Amino acid sequence: MKMKKIIKFIFIMFGLLILGGIVGFLLAMGSYSIGFSELNGREFLENLLFKFFGGFGAYLFFGVLILCLIIILSLYFNTRKKAEKMMNLDDDDYEIEFKKFNKKATLSMVTLTISDILLWICFIAFVYTSIFDENTQRKLMDLIFTAFTFFAFQIFNVLIQRSIVNLLKKLDPRYKGDVLDKSFHKHWMDSLDEYEKIHVYKAGFKTYSLMSILLTALVLILSILTVLLQMGLFTVILLSLLRIFLFVSYAYYAKEEESEQPI
């Protein structure tokens, strides 16, 4: 039975190898026939980036900033209002409402992280186009103001996170840790009960599995685009190194957890 599975696996791998070769050959021939081989994908993306962010970079940054602030503050005050209402509840109702509050707090944290990433993309794209723009002097003040605003948002982001964590700690004193402390994650994990830790571990493993699939798919897709559109190897190499780091770090921490278990 085991041998049949091994033989089946080998046949599938050979089939995928042949299929990949055929697809690669057809794509290469097709790219030559329609002129893709003469198209430099990196130059195309850079020109697109300069045209878009060169003219609208600052407006896009502040537009995303305002939108993120509206969503974040709305979620935060909603979460805070929920916490205030829970102060006078009975124990049975309190436990049910605390779970709802925890979901709102998690949503707020996720929104803060996504907002930070989106603003970072807009900010670094605007900085890149401004530095290499011919009219650098004209954009210098815009660049300084945008950088100052981005820095201020980072402070705002951390303080909002700290306030949400403090609300959680106020509702359940069992939770420990300060967001401003570099050991916050360790203190927070130590304060969780076994049931909550299992949830965290499951979420971490699912994230690891998803990221390994996503990185593998991105490496394959970008490898094809690199050949067809001359996109450059840097992104493929970087993602491949991230795959190595993901697998090695998972194996390291799994071994570390295993060594900490009592014999």
C-alpha cells in the first residue's frame, strides 16, 4: 500500500514536470511571437509608478491616511463604548459580552496593522518617485511633510494599540504586558490560559501553512514573469530566501518547544 502511494507520487511529479516544460515552452514561444521578449517589465512598472505616484502620490497617501483614521477611530470608540457598558454586567452576561468585545478588539488590531502596511506602501512609493524626480526641489516640502505625517501615524498606531490592550487588561486583570515593552508578546503569552494558547498555536500553524503555499506560488509566478517580461531576479531571490527563513524558523521553534517539554 505504501509502495503504491510512492509510485503514484513519483508519476504525479513526472507528470507535473512534463506539463511545466510544455507550458514554459508554449509561453516562451508565444512571448516571442507577440513581442513580449522585447518588453521590459521592470521599466514598464517603474514608468507606471512614476506617472501615478509622481502626480498623485501625496494625494493618495493623505487619502488613504484619512480613510484609515476614520475606520480606526470608529472601531476604537465603538470598542471603548462596549467596554464601558460591560462594567456593570452580571458574571454570566459578562462572559458572553467579553467574547464579543474580544472580537471587536481583534478587529481593531487587524485594522491598525493593515492601515500601517497600506500607508507604508504609499509612503515609500511617494518617496521613491520624489527622490528620482527631476523637480526634487519642488517636492522637497511635500516629502518632508509626508514623512512627518507618516511618523506621527506610527506613534498614533502604537498608542491606539496600547489603549485597546489596556482595555482588555482592565476587563480581565489576568492579562499582562505593556505594548511599549519589548517583551510584551512574551508577557502576554505567559498570561494566557491553556485553551487560549492552543488557539494561538493553531492560528500560527495555519498561518505558516498558508504562507508556505503563498510564497511557493509567488516564486513560480514571478519566475515565469521574470523570463517573459524581464522583471529581474531580485524579487524571486528575496521570496526564495523568505521561504527558507519560514521553514528554518518553524523547524527551530518546533525543536525548541519540544526540548522544553518535560521528559
